[in-house]
Amino acid sequence: MGLANIKEIPKHDDPEKSVFDFHHYNDHLAIVQGIKALNGQKLTAYAIHPVEDHEQFLVLHQAFHDDMAKALGIATTDLGTLDHKDEGARREWSHRNYTAHLAARQFLAGI
């Protein structure tokens, strides 16, 4: 399975946000499954979809990324804060998130 189209998070009130959230969550699940296939590690599949509480999402999403990075021995990034109203912050968060997913996918290539 290739990397989902999660390069740029839509605005919080954009109808496409729920589609992004779904694909983003599924990419996390695919990475968790890839890690299990790679080294047998069972990571927690945090409930980040559907997004009902923005702050809780950020906490659980950061935990997902921290676990993935530790399991793969790759760098992690701070994804624990996001101001959806700040366009620049949203773009920067999207870039860091996408880069982290891409790094995990590249590490797991062939799985």
C-alpha cells in the first residue's frame, strides 16, 4: 500500500477534512502493521479517527509518531500542537507530519 494523500491537512471546517482524517489514520495503521511484520513489535493503534476532540487527537497522534520513530530507530518530530486557524502553522504541521510518514514508509519499503 502506498502513502496516502496526506501531504496537506485541509482547514478544520473543510468537508474534505474528514476524508483526510480517514486516510491519515489508515496510514498510521498500515505503518503499525508494517512494523509488526518487520520485527514483531506490536504498537498501540491509538484512536485518532474520527477526530472528535482536537486536543486529544494531538496527544494520541504524537504518541503514534513517537512509538513509530522508536520502533524504527528514526527521528521524531513535534506534532503535539496545531492551531488550525493559522494557515502557516497548519502548512508546517502538515509538512512535518507528511515527512514523518514518508520516512516510516521508506524504512518499511518492501514490507
